Amino acid sequence: MIEHDPLAGGTPVQPYAEPVPEPEQQLAEALADDAARPLAQTAGRIEQLPPGVKLSSNLDAYEKERPEEPFWFQHGGEFFHLLDPDDVDFQDIIVGQENPRLMLHVLLEEDQRDRFFAKRMPVGKMKKLIIDYSKHFGLTDLGELGGSARSLSGMQGR
């Protein structure tokens, strides 16, 4: 059906055949689709181990063996605090591994980020910060936390 708005001055308008669902409706439909699938196709909640199976690790009972002192550093006349790596979501660490700037974004408290990134930091100081941080928390393998020289030098212009 074609609608015509006499006030618009003439051109008939074809309405969209189906209205676009609201985000809440889309989420509800996706959840309903998941619930309708057999358990084998979804990541169902398992509240009890099958008979004869031993629990290999209980992360719900995990507590840090020793609380670490916070990592504070001074840069550009200000003091900043980096989060303990044990308190950061592993997914954020994975995303930041190849980008030192993004890693610092993850490790800095939210209220410190703008102040920190407004300051220039030469590569040598960035390397020292990474080394000091890793020593402080006993990280033996930084992986890509330190980034390559190329990725570190790319930070200076940001």
C-alpha cells in the first residue's frame, strides 16, 4: 500500500514493509531462539558434575595468595596508579597485548586516562614503565605487553 501525505507536496511514499524491531525485542528474540535449541548446541549451565568426573580446578574458590602493593608511578609531575594484572579481565589483556597504548588504557583507572594520555612519553620511559610494572607484579613473561619498538614509537604521536 502506498501512503500519500497531502502536506508533503505530492510524492507518494512507500512505507517499509516490516518495522525494524527495537534492540530489546531483538535481544529477547535471540534469547528465545537460543532457549529453543537443544542443549548440545548452546552453552548450557551445568550445575553438577557428571558421575565419576573429578573437578580439575575451582575458580569460584580462588583468592589471591597475597595482596600486592598498588603500582604507583610518577610521570610529567603527576602520580598514576596501574591496576594489578590479576584484577583485570583476561579478555581486555588479550586485546591490549599487541598495542601498548591500549594496554595502558586497560590498566589505568578510568579517571586517570585523559590526564595520562595528554602527556608525551618517549619510548625509553615507556619501556622502563613496562619493566618496572612487570617486576613489581612478578610477571616473568610479558609476551607482547611491551610491544615492538615499532608499536612503541607509534605511541609518541598519539
